[in-house]
Amino acid sequence: MVGHQVSRVSFNGKHITVAGLGVSGVSAARALAGLGARVTVVDGGDSAALRERAVPLEAAGITVRLGDADALPEGTDLVVTSPGWKPDSPLFAAAAAAGVDVVGDVEIAWQLRDETSAPWLAVTGTNGKTTTVQMLASILEAAGLRTAAIGNIGTPIIDVVLGEQQYDVLAVELSSYQLHWAPSLRAHSAAVLNLAPDHLDWHGSMEAYAADKGRIYEGNRIACVYNVEDPATEHLVMEADVEEGCRAIGFTLGAPGPSMVGVVDGLLVDRAFVPDRHKNAQELAEVSDIKPAAPHNIANALAAAALARAFGVEPAAVRAGLRAFRPDAHRIAHVADVDGVAYVDDSKATNTHAAQASLAAYGSIVWIAGGLAKGATFDELVAASAKRLRGAVLIGADRALIREALARHAPDVPVVDLDRTDTGAMAAAVREAARLAGPGDTVLLAPACASMDMFTNYNKRGVAFAEAVRDLAAGPGAQE
């Protein structure tokens, strides 16, 4: 199981400008300099942290230019951008005017592969990418394959491609940003989990966002995995230019048709990678093997299973991998039961699509929500979830938007509007939620918003929630 027979591209002697001094930028700069390129890193910031990060790069012979990221360094042959830089950045306009290509670190990693490189099983989508890639890696490991979960998940992809560790196959998480800047990427098989409005300020429109997501299917060899319940993902498959013989494989929470994986009587079932798929089906696992067995997490597991099966993994390894998998913190994580009420941390639900999936997992909910809306609207989310809501506690800068949606679509749901954006507001929110909840209810932190108005990141927000729940469980006086 090896990748395409390709020659590793040479960057020796080229002048390459790297845009951004973040994790991927530093990785790209180091790797390209090590391959003989003359590297200049530019970043619009000029903080003490950035200057400190620049020191070891400069010691390695890399030029670092802080505080000025608009002008293209003279003699640049190629620009390698960090994923978050917007396509309309002045640096890229200057590059276009000079006839210089702009690519991302994923594109560089793809170009650096050779005939020994592992094929990629790639995953994108508005939500669920990280969980699905981790599930996939767990399944591949259970099959005895040398693998790693890489890409947008945290490990710089160039470091893995150039590293000494040999792999049989890689589970690769790719964001829409990364796909935008990776024109020659051609995966073994790929999945788009779902599509919902997100990052539209970056892409400019929903159509452009979807098109960048759809790039993941270009040139697929074996399988394009799509979400039967999200027709936009199947449309992207139909639009893709794939290799002869590549198949469209659907995943569904219902009973699967031919060339699909799905759920029948509590079982995950394969009707795609079996002999005579029109008549036969193969049990892969039980729904109870998935933790937690929330609907969106079952969908993630089905997508991971489909990609693994496309790579030839046996059913027993699918089950073993799903049983072994445990999600990261702050992803629909059960914190504690207090007085018959379950407290669940899904701080990772930073947009409405993720929050709706989280809310769909429980029958009677006191919802803690709010933060930075990032331009989102909440009417569709509240309307879809209204019948499940026993109460709501709102925090954060844009909580009024959620309060107004609740008034329109769930006027009978009691709402506590906490006029606070300090970090201590989470403890107050948990106390108010406990007051609204009764035995059998779930207090769910699924903010549907980003966290930066109150917390450094969603992890810190989830930690604050968990600490507040533990204080509640300890009883009066625990915080004194």
C-alpha cells in the first residue's frame, strides 16, 4: 500500500516567501530552508512573542520580516501561505501581479511526496473533521497499519511527510482554507462530512466555501464519501473530476442502499464494500460501540468506517477501532451527574451547525449558549431545537441574538440572560442552569459561538464549565 509513483519536487535555490509566523509557517520555513531554498518569512504582527519565535529561524539563515506583510520580497519565486490568510491579502495581489504562485503548506507537503510516501485518506466538512480523522486513525491502527492523524488536527503535515517515520496510510484533516491553497492534492479517498455556512468572511460566499471543500474529491482514486442527509456533499462528488473507477459512497443514519454505509437495528452496516452490494450487507459494529452514541457522532463513525473500508480494512478492525476511540475533551463530554441532572461539555460547538447536532443528541435540555456570533443567525437553530429546550442560560457578547431567536421560536422557554462577559460568568451560568433543570434533564454547554469574548479559546471555556459543575457537585461552601 504505497502512494502514487511521483518524483519529489526540488526547491533547492528557489526564493520562497512564507506568509505567517504561526505553527504551519514555522514548519514550512524550516522544511524549505532544509531543502536548500532561500526563505523569507513575513508577518504583519510585531509582538514580543513573534520576535522570540523569529530568533531560531534567523539563526538557521531564514530572513524574518515583521510588521510588514503587504509587499512581496524582491525575487520571490513562490509564496507559501499559512491557512488563515485571506485570498484578498495585499501580499497575494502583489504576487499575482508579479506572476508568482501562492500555495499552502498542504500543497508543499503533497509536492514533497515520493514513491515511498503513504497515501492520504482525507476528511473535511463544517463540523466533525477532527473526531472523524481520529476515529479513522483508531480503525487503521486496529487493522495493524502504521498511521497518524495529521493536518488541521495539529501536527504540521510537512513535518510528517519529511520525517523519518514510515507510514502505510495517513488520516488527514483538511480545512477549507488548506484546500483552497492545495490545487494538486489527489487523495486515495476522501469525505466531506457536511456543509453549513462558516468562514464566509474568508471565502466571500457560500458557493466559494463549498467549492473549496469540494476540492478534496479532485483526483480521488477509490472512493468519494458523502453525507446522504446533506445533498450538497453529493453534489460536490458529482462535480469532481476523479480517476476512472472511483466510486461515490454515501453514509446515512438510516438503512443504507447499495454503495452506502448506514444503520440497521442498532448496527453499523456496509453495503458498499461487499460482494453483490445489491443483495448483501456486512455488519461493521454496533451503535453502542461508539462513545458517545449521539447522532452526529454515529455519522462521523460511518464516514470513518467508509474511508477505512475503501482502504481495504476488515470489519473486525472497524469495530475494534471504534471501541478503542475516545473523543477529545470538550466534544460532547459528560462531566458529571448532579441531583439526577447530566452536565455535558460541548464547548467545541463554536457554530450553529455544531450546536444543532449537539442539541439533537438529548431529549430535555437546559442550554448554556452565547459568545461571539461571527455573523451567524440563530433562528434555524432555535426553531429546530425548541421542543427539546427546558430552559436557556445566555452568556457572552452576542447573547442578545440568541435571546431574540428564542423569543421568536421558543417563547415559552424560560431564559436567563447573564449580562456578563467575565470568566466568572460560567460559574453563574451553571448555577442558573441547575436551578432550571430537573431530574432527567441535561445541562448542555453548546455555545453556538466562538469563545474569545470571554476566554482564550474553547478549551478554556470548557474547563471553566467543568470546574463550575464540580463545584456544584461538591455542594455549598465548596468555593470558599
